[in-house]
Amino acid sequence: MTHPAAPARLAGRREWTAFAVLLLPLLLVAMDVSVLYFAVPAITRELDPSSTQQLWIFDSYAFALSGLLITMGSIGDRIGRRRLLLIGATAFGLASACAAYAGSAEMLIAARVLLGVGGATLMPSTLALVRNLFQDARQRGRAIALWSGAMTGGIALGSVLSGVLLNHFWWGSVFLVNVPAMLLLLALVPFLVPEFKDPAPGRFDLLGVPLSVAAVLPVVYGLKEIAAEGFAPLPAACLAVGLAFGYAFLRRQRSRDDAMVSRALFAGRGFGAGVALNTLAAFAMMGSAYFTTQYLQSVLGMGTLEAALWSLAPSLLIGAAAPAAAALAQRVDRAWVVAGGFALAAAGFALVGLVDTDALWLLLTGAGVLASGVVTVMSLVSDLALASAPAEKAGSAASLLETGAEFGGALGMALLGSLGTAVYRADLADSEPAARETLGGAVAAAERLGGAAGEQLLGAAREAFVHGMQYAAWGGAALLAAAAVLAAVLLRGTKAPAPASARPAGGPGAPAREATYR
């Protein structure tokens, strides 16, 4: 006789309190992506970095973070996600202090690398722990919706917090603010968050670590360079090298029983589809951000802090979108809700495609609609992917979701940025070389010229930038419309399975689970 599965245990006050604590490192890691935007002039005055060093101060964090996500997810499954979270919080706090008091550009770059290493431990650990804390599908969907909204909002909040701090303190304060938050995390997590890990992880794939890093880093670097400078032989070669290492990494994973990326993750169609659709959503989010920030500052002429504050406006819609989508997915086939999220994001891109050189509210409305659609997609497909993965592989599942998002974001900036740049340069083909390269270069050239000639160049450059943004927005809208159809096909009838109760590290049948939650 087949007995029906026992209903999943509902999370109580302790789990929701633990979840609130887990949002803290997520916010800080997301904020560190953008926290340097205001600090660059002060850092330049104090540390006098070269142009190459200035780029690495920005990029070293993202490269270390993206390159180590897969490795850290696999380590968390083996040593315990809570333990890895505590190790990462310690590293992140120490690296933040080192960055705050860096005496040279080289020291700041090294500290940013360590921050990226710490961030790579924190992000998959928090998402995997959310998967383990919430066994009920409705509660888990709500928690992951809040998680997705916090991650998206944290990036926008970072630039604003940076501007506020720099109005009152020295540039190191944008890093030092992380230290008390990490201390609070270290104090609360051992009491609120139980330990979860794979009870039989097998040997750790040491060769898989350099292969995964060699696969991810060249691709991310190549995409970022194409977004910034346009297509060139070196970024193209980096992409080719990364793809070659990626092929070698995947072949190795398919041949090993104790692979870093377990084949068990892809046993059902929910996980692979979730990762792919999450990557497309990140493509849209970062591709749009590439243009909106420049539009606010260089087209509308806003100061950095004013632009950062206005960029928070779309977050008001994000706060309601993810929970509403999670609730709707309980009543309607998830495929249609995700497809609707992509369609909503495509409509947002279409609104951005109508923006001219003086359309702040239309831009913010389009960005808000787009972000709402993207967060709807990301929260639902993340929930599906994590629920489809075995509980003991939650760390690896979370790391693949995060790595896909990094790829998608870099690809969005590269492809949509390159399309907009090509249109911009074509429109300014007869202008001086500095003005043809970027809108920022045109602003500087217009200031040098001055008078009517400068105003004419600046007006032409702004028109060209908006023209390029319109082409990129319509391209993004077409891609997301196709993604909506793809989501409806891939996810139709796919339901997140009710996960078996994930046990803390006490072992099968250990009473520690009940004691931990009471």
C-alpha cells in the first residue's frame, strides 16, 4: 500500500528570523557591486591609481566573485552551508577593513579580490540555506521572492549609500560599513541558522576548480571588454579560451560520480530550464541598466547622487512584483506566470524604446515595468530550480544559478551595449574621435570646445546616444518576447516537487532538528 507523502513542515518565527539575518550578507554583496561609483574621485586623489589600476579596482571584485561561485557552492555542500557562510562573513569583514585602510592602489585591488572571494561564499550559501529552511512550497516561494527583490534592490542601494557616506566621511567608509554588519551576522547565525550539508559528498574534485575558474573568468572578462570597448581580437580570444575550458570542465563533470556539478541536478527538466531562464532575466536587467545610468547622468545632466536617487524609483515596483508573482504561481501554472513576467519585461523595454532626450518619467516607468517583470521571472525560476535539485546539492544548485546570472548580466551589457554603441558611432561618424567613442567623451569634448560648437556637439551626441538606446531597447524587447514563448514551452506542466525534509548535520533521524527549531 502506498502512503501519501507527509506534508512539508511549515517554517515558524525562528526560520523567518533566520531568513531576515540571511538577507544581510546578500544586501552587502549586492551593494558592493555598485558602492564604488561615487568613491572613484576620492580614491584617485588619495591613491593615484593608473588607468589600468582604476579599472581593476572596479572589476577585480566581480571577477573573483563570478569565477569562484561554482567552487564555493560545491564546498558548502561538503563542509556545511552555515560553516561556509561564517567563513565567508569573516573573510568579507576582514577584506572590507583592509580595503577601507588601503594605502595604495595595489593593496585596494588585492582587498577587492578578497572581497570577491568572500562574496562567492556568501551568495550561494544564503540561497541554499533558504532552500533548506523552507520546506513548504508556498513559504519557500515567498522567501525566494523576497530574496530576489533584496538582491536587485541592493545593487541600486549601493550607489546611494556610497554617496551619502562620502558626503560625511572619507572614501574608506564605503567599505568599513560592512564590518559591523558582518560581526552581527557572525553573532546571530550560529544561534538562528541550523547546519545543512551533503551526508555523502564523495571526494572533492580538485582539478575541477581551476577548470571552472578558467571557464568562467575569460568569458566574463571578454564580455565586459566588448561592452566597454567594442569587439576586438583580445576579448574575442578570451571568449574562445573560456569556452574551450568550459567544454573541458563539462566533459569532466559528466564522467565523474563525485562531480562538482552533479548530474542529479539535471535529472528533472525544472533545474536546467530554471537556470537558463534566470540567465535570460539577468541579461535583460543588466542590459537595461547599462543605458539608464548613462541617460540620467550624461543625457539629462544629473549629478551622480541625484541620478542614483532617481534610479531607486523603479525599486518601488519591484517590492510588490515578486511576492505577487509567488502568490499567483500557487493558483496558475507557473509557465504562464513566468511567460507573463518576460512579456512584462519586454513591454518595459518597449517603453524605453520610446524615450527621447527629455523623458525622465517615461524612462523610469519603462525601467520599473522591466525590473518588475525580470524579478517576477527570477524569483519563480530560482524557486523552481532549487526545489527541483536534491536538498543535499542545494549549494551547487545555488552557485549555478548565480553563475548563470553573472554570465547573463555580462552578456546583456556586451550585446545590447555593442548594439547601442554601433548606432551611436554611426550617427557621429563625422565628429572628432573622442566624441565618437562614448557619450562621456563627447561631453568632455563639448566642454573643451565651448560656445555654440560645444552645444551643437553635445546635442548631437545625446541624440545619437538615445538613438542607440532605442535600438538596443527594441532588440531587448524582441529577445524577451521570444523568451516568453520559450518559458511557456519549457515550463508548461512543470511543478516544483515537494522536497524531502532537509536534515541538519546531526544525521538521519537525529533529534537535533526538532530541538533546533523549537
